Amino acid sequence: MSKVTFDVDKCKGCGLCAVACPKGIVALAEDKINAKGHHPAEITDQSLCIACAFCAKMCPDCVITVEK
């Protein structure tokens, strides 16, 4: 099973990863704010992830790690 992790404190909440996800399981957290004052990205359902790494490739700050 794949695993996607985010360096939440470095995320600037741009949302590019959410747009790139073909499964639509990446979203900006509505109930969390990181150290920079942004809503960080998160996975809504890890079990649906196909480990395509599109989210990580789109992230301008390289805060996403995808493991297969």
C-alpha cells in the first residue's frame, strides 16, 4: 500500500497538489493551520491513493513524499 506524507509546517497551502491528484483525495485542511499560518494539504482517504506522485511533482516547495 502506498503512503503519502506532507511536511505540514512547510506547506504554503497553494493547492496545486489537490488540483493534480487524479483521485481527488488531496485537499487543503479546513480545520488546521500550520506554523506559516496556512491551511496545509492533506490526504482525505489514504486507501484510495495510487502512488502516482503527481501531487509531489506539482509541489513547488517539495513538501510531499510518496512511498510505494
